[in-house]
Amino acid sequence: MTKDLYDVVVIGSGPGGLAAAIAAKKNGADDVLIIERDVELGGILLQCIHNGFGVEIFKEDLPGPGYAQRFINEALSLGIDTLLDTMVLDINANRRLYVTSKRHGFKEIHSRAIVLAMGCRERTRAQINLPGSRPAGVYTAGTAQRWTNVEGYMPGSHFVILGSGDIGMIMARRLTFEGAKVERVLELMPYLTGLTRNYVQCLLDYDIPLQLHHTVNRIIGNHRVEAIESVQVDDRLQPIAGTEEIIPCDTLLLSVGLIPENELSKMAGVKIDPITNGPFVNDEFQTNVPGIFAAGNVVHVYDLVDWVTEAGLSAGASAARYAVAERQKEIRSIPMIAGENVRYIVPHRLDKSHMQEEDIRLQMRVRNPIEEPVWVEVHDGSNLITRKAEQYVRPGEMVTVELKPKHFAEVEKAQSLTVNIVKRK
Amino acid sequence: MEDAVQEKYDAIIIGGGVVGCMVARWLSRYEMKVLLIEKCSDIGTATSSANTAIVHAGYDPLPGTLKARMNVEGNKMWDQLAGELNFAFERRGDYVVATTDEEFETVKTLMKQGEDNGVPGMILLSGEEVKSREPEITPNVTGALWASTGGICDPFAVTVAAAENAVMNGVKVMLDTAFEDFVMEGKRIVGVKTNKGTFGCRWAINSAGLYSDEVMHKAGVRPEFVIKPRVGEYFVLDRAEITINNVLFPTPTSKGKGILVTTTVHGNTIIGPNSVLKDDKELKAVTREGLNEIWDGALKLVPCLADKRRCVIAVFAGNRPLGNAPCKNPAVKYNSDFIIEIPEEVQGFVNLGGIESPGLTSAPAIAEEVVKLLKEAGEPMQEKADWNPIRIPRIHFRDLERRDQEKLVEKDPRYGRVICRCENVTEGDIIAEIHAPIPATNYDAIKRRTWCGTGRCQGGFDMPRVVAILAKEMGVSPLEISKKGDESKFLQRPTKVTEG
């Protein structure tokens, strides 16, 4: 069962989130929670069944789910809490999270530190203003990847892929394995936008043609994609008339870039860099909002998962340090209790460590007048810490008493302090 | 020998756009057995779901036309309609913005035209006044016409609301049911042939929108009448990217109302449309040229859009059924008027044609006009004792206050599972639409009703999940689930199975 208060809450359980949670736990955070919107941990790695993961960190060539599983095992063995199939609806700058799920309903969670690890989303057809009709058969490469690798369905049989991003090239090979024909990969830019190794291993090895400086001019087909019209572009990336070519296909995959997913970050007041589309962070991956950290593709888009893991480890450790400091601050901070004949005391709470350096003046008002000499006594529950004499007290006249550095030794173990105003005997 | 008549109706409405559904809702008030047929797998998928979503004040149509009368009468009906059918409608008002002195003269003429049409609540504003009300307006503004009765709505939601209220009150709706021909007895229509069989009727009502010409020709009416699809293209911007308080029209030219910028009831900004005549009534494709044209047009009104192209979350195109019916009043020279008539050459036929803009605004007035025509033709039109004009809306998780969201999730945990994170659409919302009076049976139907997949990721996250929910609720394989009807299935086969 989840708690109401955590040292560190991590949003997202992809490579960045898993690493952050593990690092947080190992660096002194007692209670760590991962919130994941999907039904299992691992994020997008679970649909990346190709290999190429872990070469930097494990010196091994692992498939995505295998890479994720190592971190999932570690996280679970460390006793990290998880909330699966759960969406964070809101976060505020005080690090209160509002989450909902089918299983647990609504829940409000407070955390001393938060690591944002929501990853990124794929750019869509609209964002590249792709002209043509709107039939079935136009999918982002990642959506097609989920269908093929997680749900077990082929979204088409004759594909054209727009964009030479890594997911697009990897899907070209994957779909070929499944018996589909990938007619063409088109890339608007005059250069490859993904990794060269993916070009070699996914396109060249399978004779899938790549056309640079080409784009989709329009999508054809009212119900299902019937064809696309490709076109060459000039140096200003504008279509060159006369270079149009109709390529029959039933599916167009888009692999045209990734955008860090920062809608939640913005709700918490996190400032976003317009160039990376991710939060501005310092060397500890802390955002402009104290206690809110960010790791992985939510900050900027990485090309190797190992580096996402490293970023997660770093952000998680920073978050733990922040949470531990917060926790210590909370332990040092004790409530002031208005006791006999005291209506209220200001301050309401006291950070004991401040007493080491300076006098702390407690200000209060009495409930009832006492027209004879009184003691203003400060207790810690068992011992009298200090007391001050007054000739009388009246509700209209504020009463004060000072706690001095010399009292610190006695107060250090106190859970609270109570002030009573009593008649001098 | 004709096909056996499956069932007899008092009236069959051909076409389930906003006009057909509004007519169905109006007829549901009377003791009549009514069938509405729609050729697509959902109602309102053509013109009614791809337009500017504006309830026009009524200063645009030429005085004396049917368009002018229906617009002004229709506009007045929207507050009550929105209240009864429970859909979002905001009477925000609109501006016609002038950027030169010459344009301001045109705007003044427009105001005069509005007054002739009986449009209330119009005033002329100075450029400074417009700037103070609409901070993002072009600094070149020289003045504007302010029409306080202009409004915005979600036209598809209006269509669904009307259809659901009709169904509640006994109207039968058949989807995937295409009109093929009429069954005639001499000069009288006695039935309608469809791909799902032949149905008898005493009245056939043509509300076939883009295809209203073909339907009336089958009845032998107005052989010279032709619908031309007039394509309009649009951009949709993400929420909160720009502050547009009202509807901003440019000054109209001989080419039309021009590219406008407006907010939607969902808080997005919408830009468009252009106006291009095409031949293909089904084609709703956006073009590179068209998109550039509307973007440039919008910049003239709202220059700060220049660096907002990245905030575009969707582009779409809609077809408006432009007709060539001359205005009934010979004194008015106008050749694209609405047709709302019971023609003399055939009996049992209510003919609606050329209902393009301001068709959405006019829809309730047109429905009322149909009732009037039927009464004049001798239909008893006896009111049902138990007619219920109120359509209870389904709850949408995203529209609720947090407290109410909590209560809803407590009652039905399916509302606790968010499927579309950009738009906060839950499994509960989606399942409710699948089992609604007009069931949503494909992805686009879910999308139009819940706004699932309309946000920043455009379905990238939710699409496989919605397909899975549809399959489960409908008791079929995900392979059977389509984007917008049987010819547009998402998936082709399981993996690990090769062809041949």
C-alpha cells in the first residue's frame, strides 16, 4: 500500500525513472515511489525488443525489455513502492501530486523531492503539416511498434516511412521480419537523423531504399492509405515541382522527431528551455523549482539509453540528498503548543538548530487576565526549559519569552515545546 | 416486383448531419414513427464535424434570402436549444475587423445588411476599442463591427445531442445505411430503398447535405440543381497558446468571408477556412498551398501567430455543400440559397438542399420550418403527451471539478483510468460512448465525442488503448476495429503470420 508522504517520488518508469528511483534509495531516501501510467514498469523499453541497449553500462548488448528488467529487479529488491496503471493529473510547486487509477481511485501524495522522468512523445502528422486526406494507416513509428511488439498485431503490409529517426529505421527492419514490405524511407533533411549503425543494420542489410531530401507531398486514400506522393525538396526544404512520385502503400509511419513531455512539469511551475523543450536544469538535474528534479528524455532527447540511465542515477541521487536535508529540517522543526492560559504562540514551529546561533523570541497572547504575579514557563513535556516572571498578564497585552543558545542542549531531544502561564505560588 | 418492405414509417430522414438530426429531434415531438438513415458508421461525419463551429449572427446573408431568414431565426433558438440538449454553447460575440478605411466602409455596409436581416445587438467599434478588447489583434485595425449574438459551439456535439434526444423520444437511427432510391407509386414516394433493405414511408425528408442533389434527382425534383463541394481547410492550435476572446472575421471580399481566427468551446484556437471548389465530395484532404494560404490570411488579423506555427496540433479540411438554387424572391439576385420545400411535382417529399454556411446556425430553424411545411401539407402533427425535450448529457471526467472527479471515480473506477493524457479522457468516458443511444463504434467516433486523441500527441499514446477498449466492449478482435468504418481498419493481421 502506498503512503501519503515520500522522500522521493519518480514519475515514469522508463530507464530514467528506474535509475532515479534506485539511486534515490541507495543515497539515503527511505521511502521511494515510482508512478507509472502503463500496467508494468519499463516504459517504452518494453516495446523496444531490438538489441543495442546496455553496451556502455553493462558492456553487453541487450534487448530493451532485458535492459529494463535488470533495473526493475533491482528497484523491487530495494523495496521501492510502485503505483502502476496510474496517471499523475497534477503536481504543484509544493511537491503535492494528484494521481488517479482504476484500482486505487484518487490519491494525493506529498513528496520531499520529485524526479520528473516522463520521457518524450513523438512528433505527429499535424506538427509537420503533412498534407492530404486523413485515412487509417498513418501512425507514428512508436505506435506501430507498440502494436507489433507488445500487442501482437501488424498495422499494415506495405509501408513507407517518413523520417530517418532511429525508431523509424528499427521499425523498417522489424516489419520486414514480419513479412511486410517497406517500400521506402524518406528523409526531409540532406542527412540521416538517426544513428549510422541503425542505417547499416536496419536499412542497408535489408535493401530498404533511403531517399534523402525527400518528403511526403500528400497522403492518398479516403478510408485507408492507398498511396503516398513523395517529392524531392530543395535547399530551403521546399518541394521541387516535377519530382513527385506516387508510391503505393497501405501504411505511412512517421519517425519525425521526439518532443520532451513536460505538461506536468509546467503545472509545477518548472521553466522550459525553448530549444530543448525540456526543463532548465543545474548540474544536479534540479529544475528551477526547489526539490523538483528531471532526468532523461524529459530534459532533452538522448540517442543512447545508457546515457538516460546515467542521467537518472544522477538526478535520483540529487533528489535523495534534497529529501534527506528536508527530512532533517522536519525533524529539527518542532511544534510550539499553547498550554495553560495561552491562546496561541508565534512562531508555530521552531527549527531547534536556529537556537544555537540566536535568541528566539516566542510571542503569545493569554486567554484570561491574571491580575497577580505569574510565571511564563516553557516545558518540553517533562522538564522546565526556562521561565520568565511577569507581574500580571492581560489578553490585550502581548507576552513574550526568549529561548537562548544556552537552552539548546536541553531542547535538542524535545518533540515539542509547551508554554504555560501560571500564578506564582 | 419491388423488394419486400421491411417496416413502414411515417417519415424517413435521409442523412444524419446536423440538419437531419435536428429535424429528427423536432419530429420526435409528434405522434409520428420516424427513421433516420445515415450512410456512414456515425452521424455528423461530413460537413457537420468539419466546419468553423460558429453560430453566426446573421449579417452575412443577402437580405431577402432564405439563408438570411433561417440564420437570424436559427440564431435566436440556440440558447434554449443548448439548455434543453445540454451541449456547450457560448454566445461570445464576433468582430468583423477592418484594417483600412475602405474596409471599414464595407463593414458599415455589412452592419446595414445585418439590420435589414433583423440582427440585434450590433455596434461599430473604433480601432482603439477593438485593440483594448482583443490584445492580439493586428495594430492596423481601423475599426470593426461587433455582433453580440455570434456564438461558438462544438457542432458535432450539437449533432449528437439532437440525435440522442430524438432517439430518446422514439426516433430510430440506422447507421451504415445508404440511400439508394425511392419507391414511387405514381407521383407519390411510398418508400426508401437502402443497402439494408427497403422501408416504407409516407414522407421522405432529404437532408443528405453534400448528396442532397443526387437524392432530389432520384425523386425527379430540380434536375438542374447541383451541389459543388467547397473545401475549407483549418489549423487547430494547442490550448493557452494565444488569447483570442471572441470570433475574429476579416472584412469579407467578393471571394467570401475570409480566413478567421477564433477560440473554440474546448479552449483551442482555430484558424481557417479557405474556400476551394472541388469535384470529389468524399475528399477531405488538406493541401500544402491551402495551409499556407490560411496561415498567411490569419497573420493579417493576428500577427503574433507568426511564431506559433509550432503550436499547431491538428489540420483538417471540411466540405461545404454549395448549391446553385436561386433565391425564391426574384428581386434578390442570389444563386446559392437554401432549398426548404415540399415540391409540387412529387408527393411525400420534404426537400432540403444547399444547406451550407450558415447551415449549422440555421439547423433548428430549418427543423421548425419542416414541421411548419408538414402541417401546411395536412399532417396532423399531434404532440406526444410524454415528449421530453431534455437530453441528459453524459458525464465527462475532464469537465468536472476535482471533488466531483473523486466522487465519480469512487462510484465507477473506470473513470479513474486515464487513457488520453493530453485531454484527460478516461476509460469510463470511452465506454459510456460505446454504449450510448447512438453508439460510437470506431476510433474517430470516440475521438469526436470525447476529444480523446485530439491533443498534443494526436493519439500517439491512446490509439492502441482505445482500439483495445473498443474490441473488448464490442466483443470482437482488435483486427475488426476501424478508424471510421469498415474500410478503414487499423490492423491487418496478427504478427508471426506471413501471407501466402
